[in-house]
Amino acid sequence: MCGRFTLHTEGAQLAAQFGVPAMARITPRYNIAPGQPLAALRGSAAAIELTHLRWGLVPSWAKDPAIGNRLINARAETIAEKPSFRAAFRRRRCLVPADGYYEWRTTATGKQPYYIHARDRQPFAFAGLWEHWQGADGSELETAALVTCGASTRLAAIHDRMPAIIDTHDHATWLDPAASATHLAALLRPAPDDAFDFTPVSRHVNSPVNDDPRCIEPVPSEVLPHHAP
């Protein structure tokens, strides 16, 4: 699963990499948590827009928006059938820019957080889904979930699942409203083993109140487990 992530890359670099000038105004974030806004790209390849969605998907048919607290991730294996996600998978897909995410590994001294990032430290995009919800009182919400898949062999040393990361050359396909479910499902695969690395960080990240560079600072090497090859 994925329950926290970062987006602290300089805005100008994000704007250039994703081809969306508005991303130059993105505020650096070091501990994005469920229930908070996340930056998302949606639309077609010819007209991609930057928007902000609340993390925790609320299906259009939900009676209570609190259901979003339980729907922060959508499993790639069941995304096309699950009532909570299937409509969004067919019609409302988005890309969620990030430059790293966190997972926790159980150790003898408690849960150790790890910062998982691209080996080249460049930003990337999670596969996301979004929904529009309107309450009986006229209130409206736009919300999102991140799609997860099985972890790569290397990252399985930390957690057995990981967010599905859409390759740059597949961004347009993921956003394409005409793309087939079969083609889309093929994009939801583990990242290559040589693409991502992980770094142990302090428990400062455990509290979503903490949103600063300390969250990604490495802890002393003696707490590191044996890295998978």
C-alpha cells in the first residue's frame, strides 16, 4: 500500500518534466497524508490540467463521504471489478506526481520507516483515480485514490505492495479516455528492480503534522537491515 508520500522537487523542474506550467507553483511537501489535498494531473494528453484532490476516494454513490477514509488505495488486481473503483477506472484516471513515498518495516524495536525513491532521485507519477461526489445538501468533493500493485523483488524487503508507477511514455495512455481496460491493466506493474531504492529515516515522519525536510533525512546506518540485491 501507500499511505504517505512526498513532492518536494523544485516547481520549475516539475513544470518542465510534466509539461504543465502551473506546476511551477507547487508548494514542497514532505509528508502528504490521507485526507489531505494532493496534486493531480488529469484530462487528455492534448489538454492536461493540474488540480488538487482530497486523498481518499468517495464514490459518486456514497451516502457518507467518510468512506473515503478507507479508500486511499485501489488494488490493481481488482480495480476493474470493485464497485468503489470500477467507474473511475473506466472514465476518471489521473497521474499523481511524487518524488518518493514511505513504508514501514516491522523490526525488533518497532516499525522502522523507509523513504522509497527513484535511484536517480527524479520525480515520477503514481497511477491515480478520481471521483466527483455531491451530497444531499449540495456540498461537493473531488477525491482520489492511488493504485497499488505487488512490490518489486527489491522493495518486497520492506513491503509486499507498492504504488503503481506509470512510465513517462505511458502517461498519455493512462489519461486517454478511449484506452481499453486490457491496455490500462498492463501498465499497472511493479517498477523495475534497478529503478528504486530505499533509505531508513527517523520516526519524525510518523506524525502527519510533521511536513518538513527532516522527514527524509537518513538515520544512522546501523539500523539498516540487509538490503535485497
